[in-house]
Amino acid sequence: MTTGEASTAKDKVAAILKQRVAPELRAMGFKGSGQNYHLPVPGHFALLGFQKARFGTRHDVMFTINLLACSHADWAALAQTKPYYGEKPIVGAMYPPPVWGQRIGFVMPEPHDHWWHVLDDTDSDALADEVIDALREYGVPALRAHLPAD
């Protein structure tokens, strides 16, 4: 199934992520699949995750992109004071500094909580292009800005 052949909004989102977005993320150095990716940076968590809205249906899906960055040392210190945080952060969860976390819309021009709205008749290729452009231009640079220089 190509992205243009997906029959429902839910199918379109899955196809776009698998066939268009995931290869672009891998080309930018990310590892992962489905809705969760990480950038391998020694000593740091650099996470990117796709979040679907809870109230969607098979024919009407909304999603956004969450970003998170922090050092392993900072996380360990934070988790020591709050053991319920666990061994690793979860992208999309809210944590206090020194963890940096943000939804992609807040690192874009005119910051706001940006969600892509997908219906059965949404143009898959245009949507994929828009998501990839947002990641390339805003999301990935914002994430990298919160990590040590290469």
C-alpha cells in the first residue's frame, strides 16, 4: 500500500509514518520505528515521538510530535529524587528542568500546540511533505539545540 492508497485516516497516518517519515528520520540519524524514535547521542536522551489524540476515530485522526532531551546524568539525579519517573524519560510526558521537552508546534514560527488533522480524503503526499518539512526545519534543530555539539 502506498501512502496514496491508504483507505482510512488511520491507515494514512500509519503509511505516512512508515513509508515517508521514518526513512527521513533515519536519514537524519534517528533510530526507531512506529511512533517512537531516538537520536543516538552518547550520554544523552534525545527522543522524538508521535502522539495521536485520544478522541480520534478510524476516519478522523489528529497527531502531533513530541520532543525531549536531557543528559543521562541529569535524568539519574532527577529520578533519584522521584523514583516513580523510572529509568528513562518518556517522550510526551512533562518533567521539570533540566529535562527539555516540547511539542513541535511550540518550536515553530507563531508557537502554538500544533496538531495535524487527517481525514479519509486527506492528501497523503502533501501531509507527509508538511510533517517532514516541520521536522527538518524546526523539530530536529530544536532537539539538537538541547544536546551537546557533535
